[in-house]
Amino acid sequence: MKYLALDIGEKVVGVAGSDSGIVAMPMDAINMSSDFMAELGKLIESEKPEIIVFGLPTHQNGEENGLAADIRQLAEGVKHEFNVTVEFEDEYGTTIEAEKILRELGVAESEIEKYDDSVAATIILENYFARK
């Protein structure tokens, strides 16, 4: 089964994928713009995922924050537009964890922002696998 995970941000959407349902790998991020759905459609067409996991923003206590409703609405649109199953995974702390991993790998501070969204999407997808 193939999976994609999306870490939705205001400017950039981090993307991760998995062919195994065990290990997730970061992929090229997508800019959040008026072309987002078209770009996502190209990715879905090329990767052919059966499930797309959306990172769901929550507070530290696990309650959904104000952006969660927007992401649920976006996911519903993706589900209907591309006929794909969508699921959700708590994304609390994943960007901070991604930045920590990138620093430990020796990525320059000036480059971390380029990769942190897709690494966060990788963490989201691996957390989803661990929960399943």
C-alpha cells in the first residue's frame, strides 16, 4: 500500500511518502499557492497513493487548534477531487522535532527551513504507522 503525508503550512506543504507502510521518506515540498491542488494532483498521479495522511494541528493537550478545521476541509476536498482515502495524524511538535533532526545531521541553520516541512511530514507518517 502506498502512502503520502502532508504537513500543511501557510507557505509550504511538507510531503513524505512510503511504499511499505513501515518507513517514510521526505519528498519535495509543494508551495501553498493558487496552484496547490494542481501540484498535489500531479503528485497523486505520479505516486498513486491509496491513503493520504494529513498532519492535524493540535495544542499540547491534544485538542485541535484553530487551523485544524481548515485542514479537515482541505482534506475533504482532496478526498473528493482525487478519489483517495484521507486520514489524520496529530502533528504537535513535529516541526520542532524535524529541526532538531536536521541540526543533528549537520544541516546548516540557513538550510533548515528548506527541509523541515518534509521531514515533519515524514515524522507524521511514521507516527501514523506506529499508531496503526
